[in-house]
Amino acid sequence: MRDNASKSMVSVNKLNVQNNRINVVNKDNLKNKTNITETEKTENKKDMPQLSGAYLKAVFMPNAQAPIKQIEKNKEFIRDSFDNIDEKSTADLAKMMVKNENKQSLKDLIDLVLEGDVPAYCIYNTCSEAYLQDNIKDDIQMLKTAKEQNLPPQDLMVKNYDSNEAGVNNAKVGDVFSVGDEKNVYIKTDDNSSKRLKFDKDTYFKLFPPVERFAMNQSSMGDCYLISTLDNIYQDTETRVKILDCFEQDGDNLKVQVPNDKNVRIIENYCKDGSEALENYDDYHFINGADGIKLLEDLFGDIQKDRFITAAKKQTYEKIDDTVSNQMKKEEKSQFLKDQKQTVEDKKQRYRAELKYLQNGGKIPEKAGFSREKRIDFIQSELKKLVGESISNTKLTKSLEKDTPDNFMKQINRKNELYKQINNPDGIWLKNGHNSDCDCDWDDETRYFTSRPVIEEDENGVILESKKNIRKFSKHFGDDTTYYRGNGGLAEIVYNTFGMKTKMFLISSDEDKNKLVNILKEKTDNNKNDFLVAGTTSFQFGFDGKGYENYNIVGSHVYSIVPQKNQNGDLEYSVVNPWNTAFKVVLTQKQLFKYFDNISVTDK
């Protein structure tokens, strides 16, 4: 995962070979000078200039000088065409433009950017060894064809068929198509079937426009795990339907909801106004990319927030149950039954305090060995023996405060307060004198925050406190849901949210590594396309070295990964950085295991 990793780029020195000079000695001259002394050899060596490998290739290799010159021309073209582009992006694009695999498509993409058909972010934040993804190439060609034929690009992106059967027979898996005059569109889900979606063609085009739908840039938030996973699911033609299923058109409004999850966002007038309805979605807190992915990124903040609160509640229940159980056992064994030195009055006070606690709703966990009702009956029975009469709640309430030891009464009150908090969704969080996570003034720069509560005990019993290292907030996150999804996370959580099961493999474990290789080899050998892969890089890799310069590999960052076979039949891996998902790099297995800490394999 990546927490606020900067996208600053390392500057690239201009290649300048014009001032270098070299004396070339031909074979005829060598024949006439056979007796060269050691002194002459030394002097000749001193006179030789220090030459770069790139320059020597340019001089002595017939096909090497042209690419170098072309790269320099490409740099000049990029600098003249784009304002404020950094030197690394300039150098990387210039190098990519001479690769056969990138040449035409990258040129067409740059033309589309310059003509205003595609946003400029689609070409930023990449690296010299990157290649355009196939989905991007297809969209580039589609936009180019639409311009040449003067057609609306949505007509090529969403083809119309006379029937659903015709669409299934002619469309590719993952393609969205329309049927006759039907309003809502369909997606082909596999070779033999399709699914009717809950929106029309125009809304689909607004949510997932060409190129932008496959090219997204992570913002300044630390949600690389989320962006990589959403991109991975959408890029794959068989799982794309999971993303599209999250949207439902309701007149001019748009409903966003992950199936089987309770969290919902309603975007008013989106189906009419498109991106104009998302004016509060700035590119500091949200991706540059398709609106559909941006809306899911936002929604996932709610999902993460719910997940943290649920976990905190569970933790609280378990901790209080453990504490109450231990206290009850201690009281029963040590204080009530076994401590013969207790006076009758002490016993009455303790029984009365415990009785009030239970009658006010206090709970006893199953592990205590008896039920709440049985404990109440037992206490009342013991009190009858001690005072010789039935204890009424009225009398107990009046007399309890004065005849119960202070420490024990504070303990009972604290337990009661904790149980009340558990039933209050907003009250479970910070009890440290600062604003609550779930209900605070986000314009207040002095606010405090923590990811989860920590249950502790003091001399009076259980208390609910925030972490010791409370995070003080600036304007970085902006609101609580952005914090929950933008402060790091695991790709497995996102896959699980979409109903997919994930298995993580640790690269540091030889056993895990061997299992991973065997699984991926078996799947690629049999052309099985029933899985998705993501990985997290080791924290030790920063913003230097060949990993960053050549492959855009940085530490503690989540990437989507696609295993494949090269021409020799060996496994290699297409790796996609969420800083720009339009591009991929190809790593060998050795490189993958060098850079990554863990790899997750997810069943579709």
C-alpha cells in the first residue's frame, strides 16, 4: 500500500554527444605501426576521451544513432506541446515513442490529448520501460476511427443489435451493447450470455468514457490498494460486470451501491449533467479518471468506515465480556464465597451493587458459567439470608450510593456506560475529550483522529480510549470517509467486497513462493482465465534506483499484476502502477520476487 507517496520525478540529464571527439584508427594505419612502445600505449590511452556507451553505439552501430536522435526530437516535441511537464515524464515518453510496440498508438494518444479528446493526465506518471495496455490501444483506435468517420464515439463504444442473441453472438466478452429501442444497455458476461444493466448508453458513456475508463491516476490519498484493485476488476473482461453492477439510473439521478452492501450514494442530476454533478470531487482527494471509478472510490470510504466500526464493536464486546467474566469469577470465588474475613455488611454492599448492575441491563457472557437471570436469583437469595427479607429495587436504589464502596460503584457505572455506547453507533469512538471520529467539525484544523479504539482497563474497570499515538489532522483527508479509504489498506478487502475470495502468498516464505509459482504456472499452462492478481512492494524500495527509473516500482505500494508466458514459455508478469493504469511494465519472475513482499491470487 502507499501512504501519501509523492509523485515527484527524478530529473533526466540531456543527452549531449556533439562535443565528444574520437580519433578512429583504420586497419591500414595499424599495419604500418606494428612496433608501439609501452610508453606510446600509455600516452595514447591518456589522450583518449572518456566516452559514454550511448555515444559509442551511435558512432559504431549503424542503427543506434537514429533512435538517439529521434528521442531528442521527441523530447523537444513533448516540451513544446505540454506546459509544466516534468523532465522524467518527458524523457520516459520520448523513449517509449521509439518502441515498436508503442510507436503508433502512443503517437495517436498524444494527438488525441493535443486535440482535446483525451485529458493530458493519461500520459503522465509513467516510466521508460512501460508499454500501453491493450485495452487503451483499442480505445485509441476507436476514437481515431470515430473522428475519421465523423461518428459519435459512443456509437462505436456501444454497438446496437437487433436482439440480445445477436449481441451475444457478435460482441466480445466485456463489451457493452444496446438492443433495438431498449433504453438500458447490456454487457456480454461470457461466450454464451449477457446481463441487462441498470442504465442507458449515455449514462454509461458519462461514467466510463473511452481511454479514461482504462487510464486513471491515483491522487494524493494512500488508496493504491483500492485503485489497483478497481482497475484490475474493470480491465478484466470477465469481471467488468462487477463494477458496472454498482450503478443504477433513476431519472436524472444515479444510485451507486456495491451489490450486497448497505452503503449507498445518490448523485443528483448525474445522468443529465455528467461530471458537472461531481464538482466537489477534486483531484487531490480523488483519482483522475473515469467518473465510475471515482464514485466507487468515494463509496468505498463508507464501506471501510463501517468495517472499522464493526470491528471496533466486536473488539469492545469481546473485551468487556472477558473483563466482566474475570471480575465475576474473582468476585464469586474470592470476594463473595471464599473470603471469610468479609463482614456481613461488606457482602450486602457488594451483592446490592452487582444486583443493580444486572437489573440495569448488565450482561454476563456464557463463559462465566451462569446466566444473568440465575445470577440475579442467586444474589437475591443470598441477600435474603443476610438481611432476612426481600430486597426491593426502590430500597436498593435509595440506599445503594451511600453503602457501596466508591471504587466498586465506579466500576459498575463504567460497565453500564460501556454497554450503552455499544448500542450507539456514533458513541463507540473517541472518549478522550476531543471530537468524535464519526461526528466532528471537519473545518476545524485542530481536530484529532484515530483509526480504531483501544480497549483498556484502569483501577475502576474498563475504559474506552483512543490510540496513544493520536493522529492530528490537517486538511489532508478532508472528511472521515476519505480517511478510512485513503490511509492505506489491503487489496484483499476490496476483492472480498465484490464477493471474490483471495489467497495471499508471502515472498519471504519459500513454501509460499513455490505454491504461488505452481498455481500461476498451472493456470497459464491451461489457459485458465479465472483469477486476478495483485501485489504489494517491499517498503525498502523508495524513489531511486532502476526499480523506480525503469519500472515505476516504489516501496509499500500495491500494483495489479497479470501473469503471462513469454516466447520461451517462461512466466513473466505485466505490472500496472495505479499512478497511471494506461501503462504496464513487464517483469521477469526474478524481478517480481525482488521487488514484491506479497502476492495475492483472487478467484473470479
